[in-house]
Amino acid sequence: MKTFTYTIKDELGIHARPAGMLAKTAKGFAGTTVTIEKDGKEVAATKLIALMGLGVKQNDTITVK
């Protein structure tokens, strides 16, 4: 499993538009599971509402698996 961390630079964090783009991109990787983790909470990257529910803001660090 590949894992990396990323610090969000966008001043609005992960709001509706970037969350939608991320979910759409993650759905393109058929046969894989992409997850995003912040502060111990992990959600599927394909779930738009779950991504927005993480409350990721500027300068937060997320882990992508």
C-alpha cells in the first residue's frame, strides 16, 4: 500500500469543488481503495460528503492511502 502525507495549501481547504474533483479522480482508479485520513478519522476518497465532513482547512496535513 502506498501512503503519503500532504499539507493543504488552498486557503479554503477541501470544500465542495476540490472534494468533488478528488472524489471523481479517486473513482477513476478501478479496483483500488483510496482513503484520506485527518486526525485519526479515515474516509473513502470517493465519498464527496465524507471528504467534506473531515473539515480539512488550510495548513492541515492529510494522509492519502
